[in-house]
Amino acid sequence: MRRVRRWLVTAVVLLQSVLSAAMAQSTSGSITGLVRTRDGGRAPGAVVLARSAATGAERSGIASATGLYRIDLLSPGEWTVVARLGDALASEPRTVTLHLQQTLVLDFEIGSALSESVTVSAEAPVVDPARTQGELRVASDFIDRLPLNGRTFTDLALIDGSVLPSPRGDFFGERGSVLVVNGQSGRANSFLVDGLDNNDLTSGTALNSFFSQQVIREFVVLTHQFAPEFGRAGGGILNVITEQGTNDPAASAFVQGVSRRVNTPGTFVDSLPRTADIDDTDSRLETGFKIGGPLRRDRAFYFMAYEHQADDPVIPFTGVGRDGVPGGFIVAPNRDDNLFLRTDFNLGDSQFLMLRLSGDHRTTQGLNVGGTTTPESGFHLNEKDLQLATSLNSILTPVLLNEARLFVGTSGFDEFANSSRPGVDRPSGTFGGNNLNLQLRDEDRVQLVDNLTWTRGVHTLKFGVDVIRSRTRIHTRFNPNGNFLYETDAPFEPGDCGDLNASDVATYGDNPIPCDGTPNFDDDGDGVIDEKGLIRTYPEFFQLIEGEPKADLWDTRLAWFAQDTWHAGERVVLDYGLRYDLDTFRLPGSTVVPSVVPNGGADRDTDNLAPRLGFAFTPKPNGRFVIRGGGGLFYDKLVLGFPAVAAITSGTQIGLFFPQGEALEITENVVEQVGIDAIKEGLQFPANLILRFSTGTRLDTPYTSQYNLGAEWAVGAHGSIEANATRVLGYHLPLLRDLNPPAGTDPQGVPVHPRDGTVGSIAAIVTEGRSWYSGLNLGYRWRGRDSWYSASYVLSRAEDLGPDPLKGGISLPPDSNNIRGERGLSDADRRHRLVLVGESRLPWLGLRVSGVVQLASAASFNVTTGRDENLDGVTTDRPPGVRRNTGAATPLGPINEVRQKANVLRQQVGLPPLPIITSIPTPPRFAQVDLRLSRPLPWGTQKGAGDLFVQVFNLLNRWNGGPIEGRVISPDFGRPIGQLGPPRTLEAGLRIGF
């Protein structure tokens, strides 16, 4: 992994010192309200002072002519607030806890003498009348006290019922769940850390750099929001702020782990063939520490943390491997080391500086293994990340605030296939090398952001820009020995003569072909005399990709916004404004495939202007009922992974050969016996049998049009009920489409391309996709002194025009001429989802218990033939008349027609017939209960407290089956071929504070 050049770092640091009036995502909170006198009149000119005991920071605001004040840019935490008028009168001081992105309404009555000093603790209202967005807020104490498998804090976003885990299928090796918000792609979210972009620019599915659970101070998941300062997301926003040191020195250490001796493998793993020397239960050890405190009281602070994770999960699979064994499991060792250092400085009373350095090194095994994919076809991964971030918040005047931020980062992503042997894909399993043999990716990036906030009476205005400059270097290598696709599990059978002719195929078709060899003799030694040849046991196609393509991708992403938060009276809050996004990346002209079919050459998409409006209306003065809603446009980002496919394959030969049509005896065994070089000498790929990658002539920025309307009611003193209806329409979503699709074959079974017969298929990234989402969210929250509970339910329907084109391999639609006909349920559609979460103190020994219950209806699944019906080199074709993702509702006639055709061959080779399908089982629903039991271990002061805890994941040991085998020619059709979530797993841990 290359380092960012020193001259670049120096130049950027100098640039930040003179930067002004730009943009940053919110990392703070605000306090606003009215200041009145005792007789009820307004108190213009009153000074409202807020002070943080933790850091010594002081901020103030001045009441306007109407008595309205506002203090912005307050770091989340505890603040003591008081209002004063002149030299004689003051309000009672009030201590409040402010959260990330919260606007806390705090009214004051002035009339007490300044000598009075009683401080009153003020609780946040049950219903927030100033909030226009839908959100899930998770503070550090929630993270520490909820059951969390693997310490991946982003998984806690799933306790919001409207946030779904992406269906199984690897993107690029994410360690946590890939989140689906509002029915959009797992790439449509944005991850922010301390107000800076932390997205993987290539895949866009997760945090670019991992952060330990220890360093997370608070995060907010925005499921629908209308502030233009948040962008580059058509789905959700996950906004994270990290821990900082305070005036109180503190330290803690922890150790926790999973032992194989106290856990069971679960129903699914127990059903698989066992290997004597492989453990069948997970093991894990995680340990770390954190320490923080003052460098100089009220002026300078430090915080440091380190975490090590050693995880050895069991990964099951059902595929038949090279050894002929149907399924099994492996242990995949994963290791991670994470270091974090942050310093904060109060530079006088008007400037606040933050410096953060973090690094992460991770190795992961067993990627892409599961279902019918055996370990030989998997990957292992090595990742490194190093980040430097800084921010400078300046109070220019009491009503004019500026935030400036800088990010410099470098990361490396090295992915290696587990095997370079010829790849084999059969109905019962995939083994051998993966098509992608190697991927080396380095990324350097610099980001400049800043925010100018101007408070003017009842208006709070923000203006800004955002610039990300990146360079991504990609080097790939494909399987040097090629890949074979078979339509049957029957062994290759060329007959006793061992050499069929193409003319024989034309004469006999799919029927056995006489090929006796020596009469009355078993030429191939398999016990059958004068054995006939079976052309359908030949590979459907052989794919060989030559070249080790490389590409340097330079990209600049620009954005600006202007917004206003307007308190239009005491009962209405409006968030509205405008945002503009521009991505300057363009593919070089060399990526255009020479053809009469238009492709490539996409220009920049420049018309990405997004207006937004959100509102909160409080009908009654008591503030216990709020109506919220809004609408707007939300431009996403076209992640570099999509155009990179065209960039790195430019000039690469992706040859397709069809042994069945040519009656050519070439198999994986032949390749290994004679070597691929000998094969290439006698094998030529005509131009019309070479698959090429490109893009459409336009690459538009994906965006969504979102609308939301909801309400929240206070219930009693501590509870609230919330309901929200959401409609999201997605446009210009990326799909992979064949611009030169085949239409039938010639007499030798070679595909014919009528648009341009001089070239083969052109698999192009196009932005022609659409999505449709409707959701109704119902929620209940209750919080007491020692307990809290919440329930979140969503009823939704998500549709789109196709799956993610690069998830789990390349996917082309069966009919590239009819993209609109691909409309169907999204892969992530789950009609119902319910999440129950809570924590409570038990009456014994100071014990505390928390839990998470997740219930969800079954996901849809796609029914395919398992064969390459249209000869485009991709096996996602469906039976005639079957729509996408129809699952258990698929008509049985087309399914049985395909199975009957497969049974002809199975009978010829002695395999048991596939039974007639009379009904398709409804896929299993998802249900999981996680529990955490802890006992505080206080000694010394409260800050030195620790706890002893036990966590149980999947308490009921339920097997949540998935994904579903959708290939009609598979004996497992309609049944789960994997597991979603762990078997019952017990983890124990200890945390000690100092």
C-alpha cells in the first residue's frame, strides 16, 4: 500500500488554514428557546450561557427582540445553561444532556438574583418538537449494554425495523451487515465519522476504515431526513462521532470471548458431513483498552484506544466439491488490530481544534464460501487503513460560526483466490478457482469540508461546499486456467471412442451418440462396453480471461448546499434548502469497445440539483403531539466499482468457447493434464465469442425522490408512539446490460449477435435501473429511570429492475432488450419486520438485563434454470414466463418443464430423476433472540466501575435458513442452502475501569 505523498499532505494543510465558508456534516447539537421575564414578557438582549464541565468550553447566545436565542455547534454531552439579563437578574441554572444532531428546546424565566446558585437537572422532552427527520440515536452506553455479536457497532442500526440487512451475497468482504434503508441498494448509504466521509469509494457498502466499539461516542441513523447538508446517499445516513478526553482522567480495559467448549454447532452444521480434525463451533477472543484525560485542564485533552480481535467462525456450505462430498464446513481465521488516538484543544474561548489519527489492519478468510460455493472457490483478504483527520470550529461572532475539516487517508485492499485450478460450476456445487484470481486495490484520498452557520432571528442558515479528491489503483488477475460451466452433475462422457464430431451433434442432438471405439471392449475402463457419448455432459461453455489489467482512477467529488432552519412561530419548524453534487470521473476513450453498437464515452452528469423541504408541526402548546414530514431529491454516488469494471478490462480478452456446440473434448481434467498453454495453442476465440465490458453512452448519478409523513404522540410521562409513511422512487440505478445480446445460435451452437456480428456480447454498466418502495413504520418508546424499551415494526414493499450487477459475481438480465420486463420484488424485500429492544435493572445483585428480538417475514428468491439459456456466459436465466424473484409464487409449469428436460439426461447417466414439483415451500421466516446479562463491579469512584457480562446470541438456537436454492435443475431447489445468523452462541466478558 502506497503512502500519501508528503507534498500533498503539506499542500492540503496549508489550504485548510485559509479555507472559509464550506460544508461539513453535523457533528454537534444545538440549544434554542425563549427567554421571558416573570410577568411573561419577552427578554430581548438576555445572554444565555452554556458551560461544559467535562471540557471547560463555554458558549453563549443573545436573545433577539422576540426573546428567541440559539446556541449552535455544541459538542454532545452535559451542559449547564443559565440566562442572564443585565447585572442583577438570572434564571435558574439547568443541566441538560445534549445528543448528536439534537436541537434541544430550553425556555428560561428570568427573575432570580445572581447570588442564587441552585442547579436544576432538566430532562429532554418525550417528543422532540424541533426534529423533522426520522432517526435512530445510539449512544455509547447503549452500545456497551446491548448484546452485540462481533463488536461491529454498525449492526446496531438493525434495531430500527426499517433498516434491513442485505440478503446474503458478498460485495467486497464487509465485516458487518450491509444495510438496506428504504428499499435501496446496500451501496446507497453514506457513512460519516466526525463529519467526514468514511465510505469505501469503490464498493460504497460499508465504512472505509473500521472503528472499535470503544471509540464510538454516539451515532445516529437517519432513515429519512431533509437537511441538504447530508448528501451522497439515496438510502440512509449513518453519522458517527468519536470519543474525546475530558477533565476527568479515566481508563478501562476489557476481554471477552466465545469458547467452543460451551457452544453447539447448531442444526444446520450438524446435518453436514463432518471432518474429524475441524472444530464445528465458533471461537473468538477480543481484548483492548482505552485511556483519556486532560493534557491541560479546560484546555487540552487526549483519548487513545486499542483493540485486537481474533475470530475463528465456522462457515458451512452445501456444495459438492472436488472430492464428491456433498457439503461440509470450514474454520476461517480472521484477525484485526485497531488503534485510535484523538486530541482536542480549546484555543481560547472561540476556537476548538481536534486532531485524530487511526489505523486498522485486518485479515479475513473464507470469503464467498457458503451455499453451493465450496472453500476452494473462496477468497482470503488483507486490508490496511490509515487516517488523519482534523477539524477547527471557530466562533466568529455570537451569530456566525465556522467549521473547517480536513481528512487525509490511505487504504489497501488485497484479495486473493484460494485456488488457481480450473474453476468448475455444476448444479450441485462450485469448486476450483474463482474467475477473479487476484484483486489489489490502493486508495489515497483527501477531503476538505467546512460549514458556515449564520443565526439571524428565527432563521439558522448554513452554506458550504465539500471536495473529495481520490486516486484508486486497481490491479486484477483472472483465473489463468479458465472456468467451466456444466448443466449436469453427471460425469463427462464422450463415449468409448472419446472423440465426438460436431456433425454427430447435429444428427443426434441431445440423444446418446454412437461412439463405440473398439467393438465389444471397454475402452475407457469405466465398466461399460461400447459406451455412447452424451453431448450434454460436455461443458456448456469454457471461459478464459487473459491479461492482468491495471487502472488508475482519479476522481474529484464536489458538492455545495444552502439551507435554512426556520422556526416559523412557536409551533412550526421548517428545514429546507438546495444541494448540488458533481462527480468529475470520466473513463478514458480506450475503454470503448470498437463496435457499431454505441457504448462508452459517457460524459459527466452535471444536472444534479436537489431541493428538499422538511417540517415539524406541534398543534398544541404542550408539545406532546408532533406532525412531521417532507420531501425532496437525494443524489447518491456512482461508486467507482462500476466504471472500474470497464477500465480494468479494457483490452482484456474474455473468451467464451462452447464445447457442446463444437463437440470439443475439453474439461478441467484435460487442462490440468496438458496445461493451459497447450490448450491455448489449439484453441482460438473468434471475435464474436469474446465477452467485453464497457458502459452505456451515459452514466447518470443515481438519485431517489423521497416523501414522508408521520406523527408522534407522547404517552404518559415517559413514552411515545410514532407512525411514519414513506414513499421512495429510485432513478438511474446501475445495472449490467448486454448491449450486443445473442439471438439464437448457428448450426454449431455458437451464439449469433445480430446487432454486430463482428464482436461478442458487450456487458455494459448502464444507469437505467428503477426502484419503488413503500413503507409504513410504527414505533413505541419508553424510558424510565433504570429501564427503557422500544418496539419498531415496518410493513413495506420494495421493487426494482434487477439485482446489484456486481454483487456475488456478474449478473446479466435474461433479456437485455427488455429491461422494463425485469421489474419484480427487490432481493432485500421483507414484507414484515418487527424489532423489540430493551434494558432493565433486575432486583437481584444489581444485575442488568438487555435484549434484542428480531422477527421478519421471508425474503424473496429468484427462480432460474441454472443454465446459460441465451449463451451470454451468465447463468441467471429464468424458465420461460417466469418473472424475477417470484419465489414460492412461481408457476409450476415452467419449472417442471425444465426439470423434465434435465431428467432425460439424468436417466441416461443413471442419476435419480428430479421429482415433479407440486408446490414450492414458503421460505422460512427469520426469528432471533439475543440476550445480555451483566453485573456491575464498582470500586472506588463511579468512573472506575466495570462489569462482568454474559451474552447469548440466538438464545432459542433457531435455524434461520437461507438463502434459498433457486436453480430449477438442482436437487435442493426451493430449500435453504445456508444459515442466516449464528447458532446459539454464548460469550462471556469482563470490563474493568480505572
